[in-house]
Amino acid sequence: MQHEILTKQQLAQRQQRSIDSINTACSREPESVPRFFKLGNSKNSPIRFRLSDVIDWEAKQAEKTRMKSEANIERRNQYKQF
């Protein structure tokens, strides 16, 4: 089991995203980043990510992308038949 904890900066580097996109996602679109937790109760408490949650989220995103790609290929093949 992965017990490593990542900062927003580490997540941004891992996913090749800007830190600004991570910051925005955490506050406006939390479903667009892995599950996170805050260290404290303050509005400005630091946000952290469990590596195991990040790995699970990335795998789910990859599966969603694969399924969409397969659906698009199937749709294209159906149109080619006409």
C-alpha cells in the first residue's frame, strides 16, 4: 500500500499540469483532480494527496479515455457502412 503524500506542486509535476490548474481544480472542479485532504480547518490550510488515491484516479481516467476512444472508433465504423 502506498502511504506517500504529495503536495499540489508534486501532483502538478507528476501529471504535467500547471500548479495554477491544480489550484483551480481543487477549488472549482474537485472531480478533475484525485481525492485530496486539507491539513487543518483553515481556508488556506495546505492540500495534500495520497499517492494511492492519485494512482487509482489516474487509472480510472485512463480507462475512461480508453472507453471513449473505443466508442468513437465504433461510431466511425458504423458511419463507414453507409
